[in-house]
Amino acid sequence: MKRTYREFQKIASELKPEGRAFIDGQFCDAADGTTFITENPATGETLTKVAHCKNTDVDRAVAAARRVFNAGTWSRAEPEERKEVLLKIAQLVREHTDELAVLESLDTGKTINDCLDEIGGEVPNFFQWYAELADKTFGKIAPTGPGAMALITREPAGIAGAVLPWNFPLVMAAWKIAPSLAVGCSAVIKPAEQTPLSTIRLAELMHQAGVPAGVINIVPGYGETAGKSIGLHNDIDTVSFTGSTEVGRMFMRYSGDSNLKGVGLEMGGKSPFIVLDDALINDDLIEHAAMSAFWNGGQNCSANMRQLIAKPLVEEFTGKILDRVKAFKLGDPLDPETDIGSMITKDHKEVVMSYIQSGINEGAQMVTGGDSDLPGFFIQPTVFENVAPNMKIAKEEIFGPVLGIMPMDTGEQAISIASDTDYGLHASVFTQDIDRALHIARSLPCGTVSVNGFSEGDIKTPFGGYKQSGSMARDNGTEALEQYLQTKTIWIHTSEKT
Ligand code: NAD
């Protein structure tokens, strides 16, 4: 049964968040003893001090990860053993959902309902799904003549680094940790400096579930120090990064400047939401349009902020979306009545507000939204009408609650406007005609297209971007395993003796 606001507040008041690093099966301070503060963005209140990890700490984590990897304790364990441990992690996350969700909400400003959905659902489901793959990931045997037997085997890549964003902290941690551990890698994870607490707590639960010391290591810290150390480390074999395109680019360089480690990148987006002239502007479509833009306060890589609406439908769409958007309730993220929480930091709020100002300056009409007078870093869900494709708010990723309505004439024009961006993560298209839907889905250069809905898919389907939204790597689905596996050919010469 869902808890009340008062109950969530009580859980919050009793939490004692752990802020130390987790290296080689133990909590520890940064080697130089320094810390930084993580705060609740909805109140500005300090939550706790966090270990400020740097090179030495990353070295220590990698050494522990390498030691256990080479020992084979996890990397060469029976796949069924890894499966049992990952299933136990899923169970422990489910048992601690309320605590983890409150911790996540306090550290991020995300609503408690979203945190409960993610941590009660997606996070444990991830561990469960990849647990089940641990003993079902097969190699192959190539066709040969009688003179050879050719085995194509899959081996864990080794030490997997992961550098994470702040918008879905525990979900992103699960996206990287579950597949890497399922195939036998050891992992060194750097959560975002704004939101380290849930990932640190997850490490403790993983240890409790039976993950051996050294297999999972959490090094909280800043990008320019701990993140860069992971990117440049000569003993990390593969790194999976989720965050901005600007920093993703650096990970490619880090790899080139160090050991040419594998690099998987999931980055930004500027996703279109296309409503063709035969679509029905009903409650379902409006709900998808509103949630695609304002879920998680718009701090979502696949948010559909460019809403391209067929001209004959613009008036009806605008009226209905405004009614829906005005019903969103901003407030304390711990209150289950709240729909939209806080922006992650004061600086980020300022960036988003500067985009709102640029929309006004460039001549789009702001029909609702703008700044909020709530304490913390809140912005009201904001809608602009008459957004033109060349405006800054139509081109750049804002990563906040700013939806732009862009009137368009034809499906071909929608494809052209939607494709005219360096990003290629996600798109939605609404129509009653399956031929039009498929034509547009096939034409758009992006990793996921949702028809008559807003969805990134689920655990079973690969997620990642075309163009500068991603590298060729994918998270989720069986495809995610490719980031953490390497292929070895064992070619055996044979003769036909009896
Ligand atoms: P960011 O790129 O600023 O930071 C991401 C991570 O990189 C953080 O852990 C940060 O500490 C680290 N980092 C920063 N500078 C670094 C450096 N010089 N060297 C090494 N590491 C460094 O991104 P953010 O602000 O945390 O997250 C928002 C971005 O993430 C948006 O662009 C969003 O679209 C993207 N995102 C993408 C996906 C996806 O799956 N495609 C999912 C969530 C978020």
C-alpha cells in the first residue's frame, strides 16, 4: 500500500545517508580525506558530506576490481552463481524500495511517485532480467570442414567503468551494473556529483546480496577528477557513459589518449513529437504529449520538446495541452500529490531560465509557465507557441520543462524539421494510418520511434542514439551485453581419427 506524505517525511527524517566511497567491499573515505556536499535541491538543505574521490581512489578501486577479476571469483564463477546473486540484489532493492525512493527523491528533487516507480519497478527488474541472461548467453560454432572446429566464445571484457548522470541516478546505475556483472565483469562506477547517495546505498545492498569484494566499487566525485581518471585509466577495459554530448566526446578522447578502451556513449537529445493531420486529439494523445515533455521536470534525454503539430490541429492541441499542463502540481517532491519536483541545481535552473528568456527574445509566445516562487529550484511547466525551427529553443537541448509547439504542413516537412538536428535519440509520431507511421519511423534518424505514444521501450529493447546522441553502443536488451563482452575465436585443427 502506498504511503502518505507524513510517512515519507518520517522515513526522510530517520535516514542517515552514507556518503563514503565503496571500494573493495568496504566503505572508505577519499585517500586525501576531502569531501563535498550533496544537497536537497527542493530545499537547499545539506544532506551529507560525500567522499571526494580522485586519481588515487580510482586507482585503488581499479586495483581491487582487477585483483578479483583475475582471481576468477566472479568472472569465472558458474553463471548460475552470478544469476542467484543478481536475483538477490533485485529482491533486496524491492525490500528497500521506500527507503531508496525517499533517498533518491531527497538527493534529486524528483517526485516520490517517480522514485517509487523507478526503484520499485525498473531497477529490480533490471537486475532480474540480466540475472536470467547470465546463464543464457551462448557463444557460437562456425561452419567448417572436417579439418577444424571453430568456437566463437564470449568472455567478459574485464574492468567496466561507468560514469553516470543525475537525472535517473539509480536507474542509470542499474542499466550499467546489471549487464556488466551478469557477464562477469568487475565494475568501477562514478555517480553524478549531484546525486551519489542511492548508488552508494545500492553498493551496500549488492555486498549484502553476495557480490564479492572488489567486483563493485563506487567512487563518488567530480567529472574533471574521478570521471576523467576513469576515462584515462589504462587498466579499465571498457567504459559506459551517460550524460551530455560535450562530455561524451571527451570519453572518446580519453580512450585515444590511454589504452583504447571500449567506449559506450548515451547522450543528449532534442526529440520531436509529430502529430499528423489525421491524428485524434484525444485525452490519450494529450497525456502522452504532456508527459513526454514534463516527466521528471523535462530533465530527460528523450523528452519530446519539439512538438510538431499539423496546422489544422494546432488550435485544438494547444487548448487541450494548456489545460493539462496547468493541472500539474509543483511542490515538495516527497508529497505524493506533487507532479513536478525541483530542477537539480540553482545553476541548472538558471540555464533553463535563460532558454525561456531566449524563446521570448526570439519571438515565440510563452502561453504558460516561467519562474516559480517556491523555495528551491523550481520552474513551472512552460509552453511556447509559434516556435520556428531556427530558434534556439527549437535547436538546443534545454533539459528542463520547456515545450515548444511548432506548426507544420505535411509529413515530409515534419521529417525534414525533425531530422535537422545533431541529435537522434527518440521521436514520437501520432497518426491513424499505419503506412504513414511506418514511413516516418523508417525515415527518422534516431534510435527509438514510438508510434501513438511516448515510450523509450523497456528492458527488452535496446536504447541509444543515432548521430551525436550516442555511439554505436546500446543500453538495455541483449544488445547491452555487447558493451561488456569480447569475442574470442578458438580454432581447433582436427583430423578424422576413430
Ligand atoms: P554531464 O555530461 O555533465 O555529466 C555526466 C557525468 O559525466 C557526471 O558523472 C559528471 O561528473 C561526468 N563528467 C563531467 N565532466 C567530465 C569530464 N570532464 N570528464 C569525465 N567525466 C565528466 O551530464 P549531466 O548534466 O549529468 O546529465 C545530463 C545529460 O545527460 C543530458 O545531456 C542528457 O540528455 C544526458 N542523458 C542521456 C541519457 C541517454 O540514455 N541517452 C540518459 C540520461 C541523461
